[in-house]
Amino acid sequence: MGTDFEQWVKIALSDQVFPRSAALAILCDPEMDLLHLTAAAGDVRIAYFGRDVMLHRINDIQNGLCPEDCGYCAQSKISEAPIKKYPLKSEEDIIQEAHAAKAKGVYRYCMVSSGRGPTPERTQQLAQIIRRIKTEVGIQTCLSAGIMTTEQTQILKAAGLDRLNHNLNTSAAHTPDIVTTHTFQDRINTLEAARSAGLDLCSGMIVGMGETDQDIVEVAYTLRDYQVPSIPINFLIPIPGNPIYDCNQLTPQRCLRILCLFRFVNPKAEIRIGGGREGHLRGLQALALYPANSLFVEGYLATRGHSVDQVYQLIQDAGFEIAGDQSFRDDLCTPRVRTSAEQYQLDDNPNILNPKTTTICDQLHQQ
Ligand code: SF4
């Protein structure tokens, strides 16, 4: 008997708890048809979010210099990745970059600061920056700055912060394999602190770090338990110099299945295709917009990614739309009124004729 995708969609649309056995099967049943699965996840996504795609841009406001030992992170004290390290950017730079992000149609400005967590003084500094962004720029804000107490999250909330990001990254059972300087419970405590302060939560996962299917399912249900409305799914970026570099677990199809699993377990959440989208989903990026409704533009913490233009093209080609400011969308759409031939580009070779496609007769004539 085939999978009852219609029943799955009904469960998700009534926001009932999705059966765990079905969630696991999405990852480990090779017989489950991927296109039907993706279409069913797309039905759920479209019911809750239409065809909108939310764009997020990360601003790495402090890079490196971190005392923690997260094995997947180029900023950790144990990574040998040759990243550019710098302390907190100036207030003016962060504000200007927020203006630039808004001008590019970015829906939410995500500030990410390395480190275990902010000191009381740093918390006040971040609060001042957020206050200015809210009044001077007027853009949705998200901050990721490590472990925090309730008091710190209250200060940031009072300053106008909309959302706090703190990823679970992996399951409780798998956490000691990827980091030893803090615990899964530390991460849960930060989410609870943010919730008690009235901040929106953003928390997700990094897959491809040696986790089991069961670990992925655990994270999806833990995020459901906390009713997290914003869930980034990152695909491990193989950065030479990081201890966790290549667990050889990810294929485009597996990445797509993982996104579908998160959509069914957390049907109302903004599911974001996070870091590693370009390299791991590859030709399936457009299909990934069926389970997911949110993307990062212009790269991640330590690595580059596709530009706003490339991402817009992907969204447009797949028949989706950028969420948010209409004037920005009009602006972006205008230069794209081009013929299909004008849009055809080969990056690496200006001569689109492949010599291998010429016949023997052609070659003889050329001689
Ligand atoms: S993930 Fe965060 S806490 Fe962990 S090493 Fe990187 S910057 Fe530090």
C-alpha cells in the first residue's frame, strides 16, 4: 500500500501532531516517492504561506574569537579555518548595513555575533544598536548572540528586538559529539529565557554532522514542543580546518526529505533553507521551495552564497514570490523583463556551441 499523503496533508492543515513513525519514514524509506512527498509538503506550505518566500540576510557583526568548541564552526577556538576575525563592528556600520539590507528587499535583518554569550555591557551595547535599527531603519530584527539569561533577553526585548535566534543544532543525545563547552540544556534554557521575555523564537538545526535519522526527528519534535515559529535548517558546509568537516551524509534528495519532514512536523513554522543550500541541494533548490518558505541571501557566516539577484531568479523561475515590500519587488522585476534568450547565460564559456556536438562531416568540412 502506498503512502497516504492526503491524510498527511490533512493532519498538517489541522496542526495535529504528525505521527513519529511517518516522520522517520520520510527519511529512511527509500520507496517513498520524493516528488509526491514534496508536492504534499508544498500543499501544506501554500495553505499557510501562499507562494511567498521570505528573504533573510545575515550580518556577521562579530566574527571568530570564540572560546567555545563547536566542531562545525569556523569561529570556534578549535577550528583551523583561515577566517577573518574581528570584534564587534561599529554601531554606525551595523546601522548602515541594516539600511542597505532593507533597500535590497530583505525582510529580516539577522545579526550574528560569535561567542558563548554576551556580557552585561555587551547586552547594553546590542540593545542600543537594536533601538536605533528599529527607529532609524524600520526593519524586522533577529539577533543570535549565544547563551542568554532571562534578564538579558528582557533588556533586548525592551530595546525593540523582534526575534532571538538560538539553534538547537542537533538532538540532546548527539550534542556531546559536536560540542563540549556547553550543553543541549543550555540551549533550551536560552530559548525559554527568550520566550519568557516575549521574544519570537528562531531555532533550527544543522544536518550532516553525523546525526542519525532519529536525531533529526527528535529536533523536529522538540521545536514543535516549543512552538518555534522560525526554523532554519542548515546543511553542514565543509569548511577545511573545522573538526566536523565531512560526514558524507547529505545528498540533494536527503536535504529535500529533511525539509519536508520539518514542514509536516511544524506545519505553521517559517521553514528556512539555511547555510549550505547552494552546495547541497544543488539542482533541487527550486523544489525545496515547496516545503520551505524562507531563504538566506548573500551567504552565511564564514562562506559565500548566491546573491540577491540569483536568489530572485530562482524564486521567480520556480513560480514563487518574494514576501514583503511591493516597491522593492517591482524594482527587482523591472530589469528582468527580458527575453528567455537574453536571460540565457553560460558563466564559464562565452561560446555556447559545444565542439563535441558537431558531426564528423562538419569537422571534415572545417579541415
Ligand atoms: S557556533 Fe557560536 S558558540 Fe559555537 S563556536 Fe561558533 S560562534 Fe562560538
